[in-house]
Amino acid sequence: MSLPEMSRSMLKNSLLLGLFAVVTVGLVAITQQLTAPRIVAAERAAQTQLLNQLLPAGSFDNLLQDSQVTLAVDPLLGNRSSKNAYIARLSGQPSAVILPVTAADGYSGAIHLLVAIKANGQLAGVRVLKHKETPGLGDKIELAKSAWIHGFDGKSLSDPAESGWAVKKDLGQFDQFAGATITPRAVVKAVHQALRYFDAHQRELLSPGSTAVENSTGRNSNG
Ligand SMILES: Cc1cc2nc3c(=O)[nH]c(=O)nc-3n(C[C@H](O)[C@H](O)[C@H](O)COP(=O)(O)O)c2cc1C
């Protein structure tokens, strides 16, 4: 092959390669554009399903995801950054609050929870959003693995009394798991503290126009 022929061939191959790259990048971008709204919709549907599970049917008539307030960082919630709570309403009146809560002292680190509290201070339900506890031991906090988490339903700051808010091994009212006390102990403590948070903030949380809630020390922090 002569030199000009080789140059022509190299140029042709380079152009083909470039064209291929442009087409591939274009296809990926189009696919992403087409699927992004569906992914967002699927995530929203999953979140709605979880939020709706936490409150009894008929106890609210608003869209929970469209009714959020930003909570400042507060030791009682255990979150490291400000997070949103969901306010349930029935005929415009706040009927419950779903608080984002973190138990920092799980066996394998943080356990992220949603704690639903009715306006009367009773727990409507608790669910685990994310955790790293050991399968077969600490993961019984998941509803998919055991009904243990339902043990909080209907409980409140005064029922059981202060001393009852512990696992049975610590002379409280809540079961621990066989060979795994650390995980349920952390969750019981976090739920108890969430009830204390609600007690301290229920006026702001349940006020019709609330948009932000200060922390328990009175400072509004986003740290
Ligand atoms: C590999 C391994 C994984 C464990 N995972 C957990 C766990 O996820 N949650 C838990 O509470 N305990 C777990 N344990 C058991 C704890 O170390 C501890 O013995 C147990 O929670 C009982 O705590 P207590 O002595 O305070 O009652 C695990 C132990 C081992 C050896």
C-alpha cells in the first residue's frame, strides 16, 4: 500500500471510530433521558407505599410526600444533617408526623428509621429504612424478617413508663433477639428519643403552616 493510500485508510478508520463514539454516547444520553422520569416515578411510588404503610388507612387524606417540613439537627433524632419529616393531615388538620430518625449505636453502625407518631402522641408505626446489622441476628428489626418492629405500635412516652423503654434484658418491656441485644437496644432507645422529640416539638410540628423546626436546645442548625 502506498503512503497516500495508507493515510486515506487511517483517516477513514478514524472517522468511523469517531462516528461510532458519537452514536454510542448519543444513544446512552437518549436512554438516560427516557428512563430518568420513570426511575424518579418508581422511587416516589416506593416511598409513598412505605409512608402509607406507617399510618392507618383513613387517618390522613393528604399526599405525604407533598407535605414535608425540614427538621434541624437534633440529638434526639440522631441525624447528622437536617432531614425532612412528613406531616399527615385529615381534613386539613395535622393527624400524625413521620420523623426521620437515626440510631447511631447499632452493632454495625447507623440504623435509619422512620417513626410515625399520631397527634395524640401514640406510635402509629416504626420501619427500618437502612441498616448494616448481621443477617440472621440483628436484621430481625426488618419487617420482612420478623414482626418485632410491630412491638412499638400504640406505645407512647407514658406507655410504657420511662423504665419500660428498654429491652427485657435491661429490665424493660421490649424483646431482644436470641444472641443479639445490641441492635434492638439501639432501636428501642432511638424510638424513645423520637417520642421525646415529638413531645418537645409537637406544637411546631402540628401547626398548620410549619416549614422548619428548631432543635431541642432552641437553635436552628443545619450542621
Ligand atoms: C459475627 C457476629 C455478628 C453479630 N451481629 C450482631 C448484630 O447484628 N446485632 C446484635 O445485636 N448482636 C450481634 N452480635 C452479638 C453481639 O456481639 C452481642 O453478643 C449480643 O448482641 C448480645 O449482647 P449483650 O451481651 O449485651 O446481651 C454479633 C456477634 C458476632 C460474633
